[in-house]
Amino acid sequence: MVPLSYTVDLKGLDELSARELYDLLRMRVDVFVVEQNCPYPELDGKDIDALHLRLMDGGELLGSTRILKPYGGDHPAKIGRVVVSPAHRGKRLGDALMKESVAACEKLFPENPVALSAQAHLRGFYESFGFVKTSEEYLEDGIPHIDMVRQLATRPA
């Protein structure tokens, strides 16, 4: 299938309108809590300081990720809450989300690696973006996960 055209925006929480925030949280709850039957604390306090990368088609939210800033030194930036709207699956938007999210992290935090906590069955997907497994499998909210890191393409001298 031909990928859907989209625009990308990256906003802090205070830059999102009430409707944009509602759409973002609704999509995450619909997928992570309802569809995956995984009750967990979606409102975990991390969205406040995060950047929210969204793929948009006009006013329609196609998918999003949450980017957590590194907390200093060589600590990684973190990509999480990777989600594609169920109405737009099969259009390679997951690839677009990761490509755009990695590019945003590299631009904003060029001195830091990028990390994520991946659902274990998606290991190959994330490996295709240069992430490598850094932990054994563990359960997070009842779902098998692994930690993964993408090192800098070239380490600063």
C-alpha cells in the first residue's frame, strides 16, 4: 500500500490545544488500554515535560510518539507511546513515526543516544531503525518488553 501523505509537528504539552491533547490521549487510551486490554496509568506525569511528535493529515491525527528529553550527560533521549490510529494501519505510518522521531531526537539531542522500551514482539521493527537490545525480556503492565538503544551514528570527538 502507498504510504499516506502527512505533515509532522512537534509540540510541548502547553503548545497543544485542548482538542489536540484530547485526540492524542484518546488515541493512546483506545489502543494501549482498550485494544491491548492493558489497564495502566496512561497519565503518568511524563507528558508535562515531553515533546509530542504527531503525524497529521490536515486536522486528523494519524499517529504519535512521546519524546522524553535526556536528563543530562550521556543519558538517552527516550521515544515512547508509539501509536498509529487504528483507522490508518497498514500504511507504513509506524515506519514514518519512527523515522521522524529518531530524526527529531538526533536534531534536538545530537550528543545523546536514543532509547525505548519495546514490546518484545516488535524487536525486529525497532532493529530496522538501528536500535539494539540492551536488556532481557521483562513484563511491563503484563506485556513482554525489552529495552533497546540506538547509539549515535558518529560519536563526537
